[in-house]
Amino acid sequence: MNNTPKVVISDTLTESPWENAVVAGGELAEIVNGLKARPGGDLIAYGGGTLVSSLIARGLLDELHLFVNPVANGAGMPAA
């Protein structure tokens, strides 16, 4: 996994402290479509509810796998 190139989607970071990772900010659709246009195969997006809901709203996902991690206490994202 350390050798796999990674792109961190962020509106706050400007550079990556992690090896083999770059930061991309700006318009999400432009970033994702640019990544899809590169050679190399499939993309995998790991992220929280904000990123995933943004990807879904913009029609940028070709396939979706949900992993649910229940939490017994605390607060999550409010229902829309």
C-alpha cells in the first residue's frame, strides 16, 4: 500500500506529509474526472460521509460498496 500513489482530496491541506501522496483541492468533479482520465485502472475512494455524499451527488461513482461501522455513543452526520 505504501507504494501505491494516492490523492488526498482536501480544501484545507496544501501539501501532503505522507509519502507517495499528493493533495488535490478545488472542484471535486474536475479532480475526479482528471484522475479517471489517467492511465492505470480503477480508482478507489475511502472517505467519510461528506466526501462520499459529494461524489454521489455529482454522479462521480461507477460502483459503491458500503462499509458500516456502528457507534454506540457520540454523534454522527445528521439525516438530511
